[in-house]
Amino acid sequence: MSKKRTKKDTSVKKEQKNRTVKRKNTQKVSSNTFIIWISVITVISLIVYSPSFTHETTNWDDDQYITNNPYLQDLSAKTLKKMFFSKERYFMGNYHPVSMLSLNIDYQIGGKDSDGKIKAWPFHFTAVMVHLFNTLLVFWLIYLLFSNFEIAVISSLLFGISTIHVESVSWVSERKDVLYTFFFLFSLVSYVKYIKSKSKKFYILSLFLFLLSLLSKGQAVSLAITIIAIDYLFNRKHLKIDVIIEKLPFLIFALLFGIDAILAQKSGNAIHDISDYELYKRIGIAGYGFSQYIIKLIAPLDLSAIYPYPDIIYRTIPTKYWLLMIPSLAIVLALFYYYKKNRQITFAIAFYTINIFLLLQLIPVGSAIMADRYAYIPSIGFFIFVALAYVNLKSRYPDSKKIIISIFVLYSIFISVMTFNRTLVWENSMTLWNDTVKKSPKAVVAWNNRGSTKDKEKDHVGAIKDFTTAIKYKPDYKHAFYNRGTAKKDLGIAKRDTMYFTDAIVDFSEAIRIDSSFSEAYHNRGITRENLADYQKFKDQFIKLLNLSIIDYDKAIELNNKKVKLNLKIKDRETVYISRGVAKGKIGELKEAIINFDLAIGINPKSASAFSNRGLANDNSGNYENAILDYNKAIKLDPKFITAYVNRGIVYRRLKKLNEAIANFDAAIALDEKKPEAYYFKGLSLLTAGKKDEGCQNLYLALKLGYSLAQSEITKFCK
């Protein structure tokens, strides 16, 4: 007579089945095999990312993280204190002092080249090396989790060569991504070692590494939930008191750093107003992103630095977004379906879901709907799933084993080639933004940044076209208006055409209309009005425009002072005082001008421009000795300051020190052979010294270079 099976009997059999599967998956391999495969994975990963070593930095946050980062100048206790504990600890909307420290170390290693440009290679070298370590940590973690060498090899290889990871590795500003992952994975390894050995030292190490991960990037908070998924994989009892207690420190760290991350994002204005999209639309966006990451992990086609929102003007959601909710829901349902049937598959799905959930724009952050870098850690769960499927297929279809292996090898080669080519896209700003606008034509940040790249390369016309395209797709894009204004201002200076100054003022005014606290727009509108004033024939128009420019400088200074009180960083704060000082000097208020230059020097004692301009004000006031002292300081701070050499030469000429004057003009010419003022004043000095032929020769050179004042002197002395 058969006995009726109880639920307890059924659960025991299921557990025995799970153990059987686990024993079946367990593999013992030799140390030589380990070394060979780890070497193969490392070398292949290194090859696909090797183009990064010769790359430049880009103008996508790299200028802030590298070029203008105040924390990179020295590695001192004072700097470390600012990074970790000061009110200024938030940087670019993040609290990530360990990442900042790693960038600082790279800067100390590389320093600057002969042109004063920060060397990029140490930053790229470190990023690639950390990625390789992460790849090996993925191998170690998965081998500890599944005791299966083949699953560990497949998962870590796919992680190492994945194309979607290029953004995290090749973008200097994303050091925080690879670095937090390093500590994240190391923490998980330690946690698994703790579970297996029950040694408290591994628990403490895991918690410490989690803290380092949080200090590298706030996104690490997901580890507190990931370890619960690991407990599930090892069939630990979640509701046991000791298991709950051991989670509390992790959860407390996650909560504290999660709150701090939100505050940091708000300080950097990265969090959008949640009213931008209604909740149901944000759910649609989240579902779309959940599926898209998987699609791009499988087939990394049309990867882009920016994936813009579908309709930033009317906030509509395309039909395909709702359709992609279906596979997203299917994956979530699979999680519940496999919950008791297969712990390994459930764990793989859970790992991906837990680590991608907070990045699905349910709380909108930034201006993109998704980002390749967000998939860096979540991809591990997907690669585990692929590895499990690969091993299962080989087991089920032993006769097709060679075909399955061949398909995987061909796929790995395909992914490697895609990754190598994708890495090339990140060579510099122009290659990056050319690719982005091609893939994502409505990515306004890409158009804006490409415009900035062109403007820096003196292609002002091309820059204006790109800024105009950005404005077309986002009519309230204040930065595009501001940047188009600066391009028009620069074009006006280059072409000596006041029409561009007038157009630039319109753009700056529109940027101010959109954001009345936009201090940089006030500053540049003031500069443009000052440039326009220089072309006025009538004195009243000249004075009127200069007074308007001073009003703009006053407003910019007022706004900057408010930002200082809020502990906000302001780039080149002293330059507004310099601009106001120059304008004051032009209308004859020399004492006021000197006061402004003094204020600029007070803010930045290393401002060569402030000393040079104060020298000019002292010169015009008749304080020649003070003027020379100021020019000396400016040249000491910037040995290539051509204008300071010319102006110091002019003062020496006034003092009848002709040899010193000529030496300064020669220094300016040595730095710039096409500096007409240097030839003009050198010519006058030589004439005064009785060297007519040489003096006239320099005057003719000045005239040839467009210095029209030389004509009257030539007529007077050289005919």
C-alpha cells in the first residue's frame, strides 16, 4: 500500500534534486587549466580595449573631472579632507571621493606635457587595468557561486569583451563605474567566502569593501539586495535572526549613501522634475530600458553615448516602448516561475533585475533614457544566464557539442570585433560626437558638445550650425543658446564684423530669459557689448555700451557671490572682476579698475591676466614702476604671456629704457611671429635709438600684418 506524499517529502525531494544538479555542475580542473584560461580571458579583453591607451580626453565631463578638477592639483591631507568630509565633497552631482582619489593619483603619475596639457594615458591605462581586474573578479565570484569552471569562463569572457562596457572603460569620467565595480565584486567574493567558511574576517572584509564601493559611486547600494539573492542561491534561511542581523549593516550603509546620492544629484541639478513625465509614462520608459539593455547585450548594434528621451517637447511615448514592456514582464514572470524550480536561473535573472532596477529612470536622472554604463554590473546576471544555457545545451545535445562550441566562438569573435571598433569611437571629442549624432540625431547634448569641439578648433561657423540644431530639438536649451552666443562673439572678433556681436547678444539674452541666474551668460553678454563698443565711432555710443557691459558684470558678480554662499564651485570667478576692471579702465575709472583687479587677485593669486591688466591700469595712471612689477608677476606666472611682454616693453619705452623695451618686443615676437603690435613698438623704439633702417623694417612688417597705425609713422620717418 503506497504512502501519500506530504509537502515535506516533496520539498525534500526538490532539495535533493537541486543538490544533484549542483553536484553535476561541479567541476574539478587543474591549476594549469585555470592559469591558461584566465590568461586567455585577460589577453583577449586587453586586446579589444587596447585602442584606449592612445585616446585623448573628451569634452563630455572630462574637462570637469580632469582639466578643471581642483582636487587633482596635489595629493595632500588638505585635499583628501575636502574630498571626503568637506561641504564641497559633492562633485558633478556625485559623492565619490575614492574615485576622485584614483584620478588624482593618475594625474600625479602623468602630469602635464610641454604645452601644459594634462596627459591622458594614465587615466586610460588605469581604467583598462581595473576592467581586467573586474573581469577576473567575475570569474572568481561565479566559480565560488556555482563551483563550475565552464560557467565561470563563459561569464567572465563575455563580461571582459562586452561591447556595452566600452563607455564605462573608455570614458575617463566614468572611472567611478569600473572602480565601484571592483570593490563591489570583491565584496561579494568576500561575502561568499564568509557564507562558506563562517569566518567573521570575511564578513568584516565584505562590509569594508562595500563601503569603499559606495565611496566610489552611490550606485553600489544595490549590493545590499544582491547579497540576499546570494543567500537564496545557497538556500540560506532569510528569516533566521542571525541572517537578518548580518544584513543590517549593509542595509544601513545602503540607506545612508542612497539618501546622500539623491542630495548629491540635486546639488548638481541632475534629477529632473518628476512632473516631466507622468508616472505611467515613466513605467513605460523603465520597461523599454529593461528590455533594451538585454537586446544590446546580445547584439550591440547602434550603441550610442546618449539615448535621448523620445519627445522632450511634448512628452509623448512611442508605441514600441509599450510593446517592449511585454518581454520585460516576461522576464519578471520568469523570475517567479523559476523561483523554486531552478535556483541558478532565478539567481541570474535576479542579479540582473536587482542591479538594473534603480537605473531605469523611474526617478529621472540626467537627459538620457538609458546609458551603456548602467549595464556594467547588471550584465553579469545576463552573462550567467547565457553560460547556464550554454552548459545546458551541451549537456542536452552531446552530438551537437562541436556546433554549439563553434557558434559560441564565432559569437565571441563578433563581440570582440564590435568592442574593438566601438573603443575607436571614443578616441576624441569629435569622433565621439560624430558617432552620437549619427546614431541619435535628437541627442541635443551631442549636438551641443560637438559644437563646442568645433568652436574650440576655431570652426565657428560649423559650431553655430550644431548649436542651432540642438536648439531646434530643444527650444529651451539655455546652454546651446549660450554656446552659440560665444561662437558668434568669437566669429565677430575673427572677422571684425559687428553683426555677429549683435546676434551674440540676442543669444545671451535668450539664455538669460530661460535662466535668470545664468551668471556666465551675463558675463559673456557684457564682454560682447564691450567688444561692440570698441567699434563705435561716437563717444556717447561707446560709453553707453560700456556702461551696459558693466551692468552685466555687476549682475554676474552678484550671482556668483550667491553661489559661493551655497558652496557651489564657480569656474574662473576672478575673470568677471577682470572684465569689469577692463571696462572701468576704458571709461577712465582707473582707480575702480585697479580695485577690480585686486579683487580678482584676491580670489586667484595665480591669475596672470589680473596682474597684466592691473599693470596696464597702473601704466595709464602713470605708476610705471608698479606697472612693471605687475607685468613681471604676470610673466612669471605665464612665461608665454605675449601681451604682458608687449605692454612691459611699452612701459620701458616710456621710461626711455630702450634696450629693455626692445628685448620685451623681441620676446613677444619669438612667441608669435605675427604679433603686429610687437613689430610696431619695436620699430618706434629702434627709431628713437637712431636705428632708422631696422626701425622702418619693423614698421613695414607691422603694416603688412594689418596694424594700420604703422602707416603714419612710415610716412613720417621712412619715406
